[in-house]
Amino acid sequence: MKTKTRIKGVIRWILDILMTIVLFLLMGYQFWDGKAHEWFGAGMFVLFIAHQVLNPGWYRSLCLGKYTPVRIFWCIINLLTLAAMLALMYSGITMSRHVFAFLPLRGGMALARRLHMLGAYWGFLFMGMHLGLHWGLVLNKISAGIRKTGKEKVTGNAANGGRTVCFAAAFAVAAYGVYVFIKRDFLDDMFLKNEFVFLDYGEPAALFFIDYLSLMGLSIFISHYGLKLLKRRLK
């Protein structure tokens, strides 16, 4: 039983990593052609379905138990992430000219285009916040790996110093993420103030992905430390 649980946990981690990678590839639309973008989207669709299949317990538990402020915080982020992903899948399939072109879908292109923009920009931030909810587990895995190397004897002051350094680094990434959010007019795209997204095809890929990594870091920072702050206030 423990082996099955461990294998399932490893598969979940692999799926999460793959979904994060594919998400960045999808956001960098200007670096690929439309056909590649659709195949990345189809890959995300498959990974998303697999993610749901491996986590049926969350859906079963929605109508069970008491809803505390912490649980409400979790549910809101997860449901918003789910809504964004469903909007992306529907709109992506509707607008498909390659991968899903065989489906007898006609019309609804204007709505699909708007849903795709909304799902892409809101979904990117919500997926980052979804990762932030589990960021404590990531940090625990890293700490466990360090202890296995034989460096488990850490003094209280050293541990506090390590946490301070981690927070400072996370804050710096989040601060740059705020700058990127403003520089790239992310808010305008999130609320469809721009009817069309103007892509910079001459932008270096490295700069683009650094910027979007910082935006994801900002989302992770908000949900991870927001959750910690909420728990602290409840105590």
C-alpha cells in the first residue's frame, strides 16, 4: 500500500512539473507557430485530465466537513483555476485549425477568442497561486533532501537565518514580478482592454521566460504567504 501511495505521489509531482513547463511554452506563443501551440495545448489537456483522475478525493470532499477560512481560501483558488482551465480547453478546441480541426464545430469564434485570452492570463496567475498552496510541501521535500545528505544537524539560529534568506529571495522575485506585471500591461489583458494581444516577435526568449517566471513567483508568493498569514491570524 505504501509503495502504491509513493508511486502515485511521484506521478503527481511529475505531472505538476510537466504542466508547469507546458504552461510556459503556451504563454510564449510568439516563439512557435500556431500548429505547435495547438499541440502544446493538447498536451496540457491530457495532463490536466490525468491530474483530475489522480485527485478524485478533492471532488468527493467538496460537500463534506466544515468550511474553515483556510479551506475556503483553498477552494476559491482551486475552483478559479479549474474554471480558467475549462475556459481554455473549450476555447482552444473551438478555435483549433490543426489538432481538433476534425471536430464538427462551427461558429462561436468571437466568444472563444475572448475566453481564450481570459483563460490564458487569469489561468496563468491562478495556476501559480495553486502551486503556492502546495509550496510548503516543495520546501519540505527540499529540507528532507538536505537532511538525507547528512546535514540534518542545524542550529535554531541557522534555521531561522535560512528561512529569512528564503523569504528575502522570494520577496525579491515577487517584487520583480510586480514590475513585470505593470511593464507588460498584464491587467489590461486580464480585463480585455486590448481587443488583440500585440506580441513582440523580436523579444529574446530568455527575457520573456525570466519575466514570466517572476510572474509565477509573484503568484506563488501571494498564495503561499497569504495562506501562512491567514493561519497565523486564526491562531
